[in-house]
Amino acid sequence: MRATAFIQARMSSSRLPGKVLAEIGGLPAIVFMAQRVARARRIERVVILTSAEASDDILTQTVQAAG
């Protein structure tokens, strides 16, 4: 059985704001994580969940640009 993975992310972290866009392996952390999760055999689809806050617009744009 194949499943959907949900990754919750937001830009407004109190300890390290914007950490989801910090670079890991040459990619924004959220893109790096989504690509790694997608490699799991049982994962058919990866969905990024975020808020409707304006501060998360750049997160949405980054994820959409990465496909």
C-alpha cells in the first residue's frame, strides 16, 4: 500500500525564523526534506502544509518552484 506524506512547515519559528529555507546540500531545507521523504518506497505523494500567513508566501513559492 502506498501512502501520502505530510510535512508541516512555516517561516515564523520563534527559535530560528526561516529555517525551512536554510540551505542543506545546496537546496532549501524544505525541498531537501521533501525529496528525501519522496524516496521512501511506500510514499506515493508528498504534501507540504503551511499557513495562509503572508510570511509563508516565500515558502509556498519555493516549494512550487521546486515542483
